[in-house]
Amino acid sequence: MPSKAESLLSLHNVKKSFGGVQAVNGVSFDVKEGAITGLIGPNGAGKSTVVNLISGFHKTDGGQILFDGLDVTNQPPYRIGQRGLIRTFQIARELQRLTVLENLMLAPQGQFGESPLQALFARKKIAEREEQYLDSAIEWLQRFNLYGLRDEYAGNLSGGQKKLLELARALMANPRLVLLDEPMAGVNPSLTLTLQQHIQSLMEQGITFLLIEHNLSVVEAICEHVVVMAEGQVIAQGDMATLQENQQVVAAYLGG
């Protein structure tokens, strides 16, 4: 497990129950800064609940979540996002009736135009900032091969294109850590490889990732450290080669 100094995200004995069912039961693990950490486990293991707790979409019943050394436990999602912790969703949540470009232009946080006073009296500053956002959006669209679709309604994209759009939108928020909830789900093999390469490249640029994924080939290829959950608990951690020899992991997940 990474040392405290290396950890950008730390969970300590985090718990969550729903109607008497203990979905997350004392989960603790660290996410090392500048790396891709995998979170795997069978369906119902509690992985997506953990992501919801980290990102503030659910409130914990106990435990502590630290981001960059600061306690973000049970803070609202927008405050967690402002700190640079951004998430994607298992099912892409694009704004269907906005264009691809408009989806990206909405993503940056703290836009001047959101304030009525600034909208009235800081028009030049707003225009300059929007020009910066537009340049950034175009850069991400070109990088993810979506530029030709910039004026298309986001709801008309294919499933794989929506995954790319959601990742690009997350990056427009200038994140330090991105929680990726099953980005490869429903994506064809060619686009899976493209997404994998993008994630690796972004990690090399300094972005940290927590990757929740069922495609173990992807996890093995790009994750330095992997956390395994089953029945709401962490049952093992390490690299994939080591985990594949762990009988508890094989019995709970890898062995089907």
C-alpha cells in the first residue's frame, strides 16, 4: 500500500448500508498519485457504491475519505469536484440535446458567467475565458477524434463515442484525479484499446486515475496497483500477477 505521502486519495474504514444491507463494510485503500489504480470485483461487490461515496453522491455511515490530505467525507459533489476529484459514470450521462462541443463548454468549473453580476460587468473577462475554454475543448475533441462531430447532438453519438465524450468532459474540469466507472463497458475492442491508450497517456501527463473495470486484460495492462472487493469488503491488493495466484481472489472473482 502506498505511503501516506504518496497517496492522493485514502479511504479509511468506510461503511455504507442500504435498508439493512451492508453494501460497503470497512473499506480501506489508497490511490497513489500519478498512477492508475484498479478496483475490481464481481457484480454487487460494492465498487460503484465506493465511487459514489468518494464523489459525494452518497453519504457514508462511517469512516473517512481523504483527498490530497484533506477530509472530504460527505462533502457535496460540487465541492469535491472543485478540489479536482472528478468522476465519470458507468452509463454515460451526456446532455443529449446539446451538441458535443456544448457538452464540453459547460464542464469547466467556476465560470464567470454563472454570476449575474459578473455577467453584467465582466463581459470582457467572460469572453476571454470562454475563448480559452473553446480552445481547450477543440484540443480535447481533436485528441479523442470527436472534432468532426462537434456540432452533432450528443444523444446521437454511439456508445463508444459517448464514453470518449464523457472522458473529455471530465478533463475539461482540469482534474487531479478521475474516477472511471467501467469505461470499457459496452465498447468494442478497437475503441477499448483507444480508451486504454488515452488513459495511459493522460496518466503520463500527471493525471491520477481510479479505474473500476471488469475487463481484466485492460486492468492488467495499465494498472500499477489493484484493489479487489467482494461482498462489500477489500479482500486483496497488489499487482494482477500476484492477485491471480491469490486463492481468495480466484474463488471470489477470477475463477467465476
